[in-house]
Amino acid sequence: MLTVAVTGATGAQGGATARTLLAAGHQVRALTRRPASPAADTLRRLGADVRHADFEDRASLDAALAGADSLFAVTTPFGTDTATETRQGTALVDAAAAARLGHIVFTSAAHADRGTGIPHYESKYLVERHLRAAGVPWTVIAPAAFMDNYASGWTLDGLRAGAFAWPMPTGRPLTLIPAADIGAFAALVLRRREDFAGQRLDIASDERTPEEIAQILTAAIGRPVTHQEVPLAQVRTYSADLAAMFAYFATSGLDVDVAALRRDHPEAGWHSFADWAAGQDWPALLSAAPAHR
């Protein structure tokens, strides 16, 4: 049985990893800045040891990591900025190295090591580079585009009007993955550190075009959905970072070998986009108040 410290435990990737590890009988330290939050309470009820940890407070990291076997590390620039993400990720790696953990699994982004020019990919790659030099056994898992984003924010707002509003050409394929599969694969890597140490793996569970996504959403939601290509200029008014990401998706694309992942690691229980879409509570999602007015 492992004792795994999980950052971002109240978020999508960390939460999925924590739940998978707990279900497999491992001890989870759920690291969060808000240990009294409802999400933290949910993890506590599942058996997690919820601990306060702040990337800007080294003492809190040292205390949270002491005695753990492994670390699942996730960082984000959203809510801060890319420089903060890199600084916090570096601090987390340093604390884990000082605690002499046996394995660090860092979740990055598919193609972040390819010089994409996407700001929040580049910030993650700087953390990757620091991790490789830290002297601790490491694995980098790098997810493709998140399916879960299609059930929130402005994408969900568009679905209420029957539009899959997405800033990509209709026929351009994109590799996709749900948070549940990221968590399942991360837990697999943590359980089998000898097999994965020193590897960087881009991961995805399906590949679909916006046209195919709209067709699958039509079937799942039960009413017509059509793809509408949002101009990159419109995205840029909201976020230059996201505009750069969608420009990359539309040109270079995210090529991830989905078939090989499914063949080599079937125990991850990969979900297709149709699987994911069928599992969403669309009536509740679509009836909720719009995120953007």
C-alpha cells in the first residue's frame, strides 16, 4: 500500500487521481489550500487524509510531504499567470526532492516538450525540466485536450443554443481525454513506478473532429447540435494564451497514439468521447444558469 500526496486534490485531475487510488486501497494525502471546502470534505469521507498545503509556503509543503512515498503534482496558470505556475511547480518539486520521495508523477500537457509557443504549455515544460534535474525518480504524463471542458463555461453556453462553438475547423481531428482517464492512468503509473520511471508520455483516449463531436453531443443530449467555428480573434480578446493553443490545435494538432495506449495499458479503462458524453447529466447541466451573460 502506497501513501501518495496528491496536489490539486479538490480539482479535476488531482481529484480523479485521489479517488482512483483510494478505491484501490492506497492512502491518499489530499493537499489543498482550502481543507474546509466541500470538495475536501468529500475526499475526507472517501478516506483521504486532507492536509493544508500552499505552493507559496514551503513549510506547509514540507509538512504535507513528510513520510509520503510518492507525489502526484499538478500546476495551473489559470487564476494566476504562467510565471507563477512555473515558480510554484519548481517549489513543489524542490520540496518533494528534499522529502526524498520515491516517485514524482507530474501532469503536464501533450506536446509541451515540442516548443509549441503556447504560454501555459511552455510554463509546464519549465517545470518538467526542473523535475528531470531534481534527482528524484519521475514520470511525466501529458494529457491531450480535456473532454470535461465541453460540459462547462462558454462551450456549455453554446450547447444551450444548439451550437458546439469551438475555435477549430470542422474536419480537423483533435485528441481528447477525460479527467477520469487521467486519474486512472496516473494511479497506474504511481502503482508501477519501476515500469514508468524516467518516461514522458503524451496521453489521450480518443480522437475526434469538431463535426464528429457535434454529432456525438447530438445523440447524448437528445437534440440537434452543430459545430460553429469561433474565430481565433474572438478567443484572443478573452485570452491570448488560449488563442495560441487553438491555433496550434488547428495547424500542428495533438498527435497522440491512442491505439497504442489502449493496447499497452488497457487497465486504465480508457473512455471514448461517446462514453464520456453519455455519462454526463445533460438536463441538469443545460438547465443551470449560464456561465457568461
